[in-house]
Amino acid sequence: MSKPSPARYRTTNWSSYNASLRKRGALLIWLDKDMAWRAMPDGRPGRPAVFSDAAIQYCLSIKILFKLPLRQTAGMVASLLKLAGLDWPVPDFSTLCRRQKTLAVQIPIVVPTGR
């Protein structure tokens, strides 16, 4: 029995095809301007935390998504905040290193359907 010949597809709308290829490389990162970036006083003795758990979670998510070391993560987060027009301080690598021990970063995996 012979092997069937593979299906051939012809692109008929090149402008739409090119636009869809450009969209494939797009990157969108949401930043909520109302997010509590700075930590609230917790009343415990000792030096209070400067950054909220949400800020550390955001930084560690960027670290995991782009497979960056902590110093490069701080630089990328600073760049993203600047692009978003936010004048927020960025946690340094030692803060991220210390706080990542107490936070579990979980990124949900979205499985595309159809194709």
C-alpha cells in the first residue's frame, strides 16, 4: 500500500498571513497601577518589608518566565516599569533572593485548544 501524498496548502491572503505571524511574536505584560507595590506595616518587630508580596511575586514570575538570574530580573523589571510609565522602586537581587524562600511562585499553564 502506498503512502498518501501530504496535503498542500496555499496562502491566498498574504497580508493577513504576515499580520498573524507578527502577532505570534507579540509580548503583553499587564501591570495594574492600583497594585500595592510597597508593603504595608505589619506591626512585627524588626525592619519592615519594603516591597509587598505582590511585587516580589511579579518579579519572580518574570524570572521564571524568561529564565533569568536575579540581577537580570531586577534590570528587566526596572525596564518594564519604566515602559509602563511607573516610578516604582525595584527590589534588588538580594531582596528577591531572600523573599523567594518564603513565596511559592506558581504560573498557570494555558494549553491552547484546537489546531
